[in-house]
Amino acid sequence: MALAATLTNDGIVNVAGAGGTGVFAVASVNVGTGSQITVTADTGGAVLPIAIALCETNPASGDCLGPMGSMVTTQIAAGATPTFGIFIQGGGVVAFSPGVNRIFVRFSDPGGVIRGSTSVAVRTQ
């Protein structure tokens, strides 16, 4: 299971202007058996002028445990509660359309089966 948290606690990531940045966090819990999981973030079918990077984070400090990239592959034990930081770099204006302009974070097993996901709306301000 995955749960996203935005800075404004409203499910919206605000990117500071057309060339600015935005960030949100995702907490997860593995309610199944342990497995290697790949975490990715994307905009679904929407073509948005943003770049997305993510990292696994230290739950206590929020610091990245490794380099940011387009995906994180990690072993998640049964009952584990890993956290992730998602970073957005603007490359243009993103209109406020929460039903369309979204960032999806997906947790996939080695066979490519999605085992969990969450999403937030994204816009520039």
C-alpha cells in the first residue's frame, strides 16, 4: 500500500513557476511477502513539461539513501515501511487540471505486476 503526502497536505504538488521545482513524499507498507520492488513515477497518458526523479529515503530524516533517478529498485521485506521522495523539475506551464495532470507512483514486482500505487495532482504556480 502507498500513500502520498504533499507539502500543502491537499494532494497537489505545486511547482514553483514554469522552470521551478516541486516535491512530495510517498510512504508505503508491504502487507504481503517480501520481494524486490521497482518504484517508478510517471504522468500516465498526459504529456507534461516536467521531469521526475525519485529516491528511497530515510523515514526519520527524509534524506535520500541513494542517488535520484527515474526508478528505484529495492528489496522490501514483509511488514517493511519504506519511504520515497519524488522531485519535479518544471519545463513549462502545467495547468491546474487534477483529473488529468497527475503524477503516478507505481510499485512493481520483478514480473512487472503493479503491486501498489498512489498519485497526486501537479500544477505550476
